[in-house]
Amino acid sequence: MAGVEAQAMVGGVGVQGSRSRKTNTNKQKCLVFASRGISRQERHFLMDLRELLPHHKAESKLDEKKRLAEVIPELCYLRGCNTTIFFENRKRKDFYMWISQVPEGPSVKFLVQNLHTMDELKMPGNCLKGSRPILSFDKAFSEKPELQVLRALLTQTFGTPKNHPNSKPFIDHVFCFYYVNGRIAFRNYQIVEEKDKQTKQVDRSLLEIGPRFTMQPIRILNGTFDGQTVWKNEDFVSPNAMRSQAKAKAARYVEKKRAIRKRTAFVEGDGAAPELSAVDKVFR
């Protein structure tokens, strides 16, 4: 029942019939864009992600950072998109990712870590541009209710619909999502097929393409970038708190070293108190 409730919460994607084709055409689109202020590496990662999603729609960088619940649904409506992936950079250090369905929701906020683009990895794998991927989730996504919601949302966002106008009728790569230590690791692999000339058997193997990144879920909202918090990660520690803890720890270490140097100088006599004169002894 938990899986049915998660699927009902995320909802479904409608299929629009095409007048020029006999087969139904799923015209689902995903708006993929970012806020202003992202770094060079994050910009290249955004371009890599757009190349992997044939059903994406691009948008220029967004200046607005407070009224996301008002601006982003309007942009999705103008672009004809029913899902969105939005990246924002805070203090030019912290990289966050929003995944949401428009306009009903839900929305999920992630902290992106361990980011590596295709140019950085230089993996031997390759895939056809515009091909549809296979989505692979480990068994942890079937055990917890919040992970079932994330699985349904990731499936509708990263999965290229069948018979999409911008997709190719090939499946030659796999999107893998692994849940490890409270984080979701993303990997992209090429499906390599080698046929044995003697036995006529086809051996399949995987070659990594890239990019690589991990997502730490923060919270799930029942609306589009706002609404009631359905689930919150209690183990999440914000990067600001982590930096404050590291700074306080460094300050304690510096103070400890300063005390050691002061004590050493006093024992050796360099920092010993001077002897009092006769006048100082009288007028204490």
C-alpha cells in the first residue's frame, strides 16, 4: 500500500495524442535550469544533464531567489513543462537541486555533493544522443515510504517517455540510483554488447559514461516549491553549521597551542614575572 500511496502522491503524466501519427506521443517536458551565480563546474554539469535528457527544455539563469513558488510554475507553464529540475547556489559554496512536478507538486530539495562532470572523468563509455535510458534503483527504494516517493519522482523526471518527439528509438545506457549512507548516488553507464563469433552468444557489460554526483535529500513538500513538509531528513546538517563547527574546533585548537607556548615560555624563564623593586614592595 505504501508504494501505491507514493505513486498517487506523485501523480501521473498525461499522454497527448498526435494528429500526424497513429501512435500516441508523450509530450512530457522537463524544464532544466539554474539560478544566477553557479560556478564553472556546476554550469558544465548542467549542460551534461541537459544532454542526457532529450525531453528537457532550457531556460536562462534565474535572478529570483525568494519567490520560487510563484516564478518557476509560471516559467513551466510558458514552456509547456510538467516537471522541473532547478539548481541554486548559495554563498557560491553550497549547490542545491530542486525536483518538482508542476503545478500540483510534490517537490524535493537535495544538497548536491561529490560533483564530477564528463570532462573531468573522461570515461571510456559513450551513448547515442537522444536515446532513452533504463532507470535502475536499488532495493532500498522499495523499503521506506519517503524513498518510494523519491523513486516515483525521479522516474518521471529522468525517464524519457516512450515515443517522445525528441528521443531516438534506442536504449543504450542506464541511469543507476544507489541509496548509501542517507545519500542517493547517481551513475550513468553504457550498455556494451559483444557477440561471440563461435557460440553466437551476446555478452553484455557496462562502461561508465558520467557525470557523477550524490544527492542528500533534505525535505519533501506537498506543493511546488512550497507547501506542507511531508518528510524531513533529521540527520541533515546544513553546510553553514558544519563550517561553524569546523571553525570552532579550529579556534579551540589554536587556543590550546597558544596556551602550550605560553606555559613553555614561562617555564624556560622567558616569560617569568620581573622582580619587584624596593619601591614596588612598599607601595603594593
